[in-house]
Amino acid sequence: MTLPDLETKCWKCWGSGVIPWNDHAELMDCPECGGLGWIPTDEGKRLLDFLRRHLGLDFEEEEPAE
């Protein structure tokens, strides 16, 4: 398994983790990737689920959009 199998560059921020805000005068964390710049693929999500279950790791869950 390689990194391209686990994650892809965020389409919204192009991997920078930030996007322009407030007439492009300021930057904010990208809402699509949570400021990481990368989005897990289906394989990556399965690996994260495995780590949560078997290693007892807790990751921050995304809040549901209203």
C-alpha cells in the first residue's frame, strides 16, 4: 500500500490546507480537508477505522453539517 492508495490531495485547497477568506485578505482552514491538505481515500478510511478499533485511538470526528 502506498500513500496515493490512502489519501489524495484536497481538490479545494490543492494540498495547502488553507483557502482565501474575507475578500482574499485572510486565510482560513479548508473546510473540505480540515486544514490537512489531504483527504483519505476509501482505503485510507478503512485503515483509520482499523486503528480506531484495534489500537483504541480516538480521532476528532467531523461535525455533521446543518
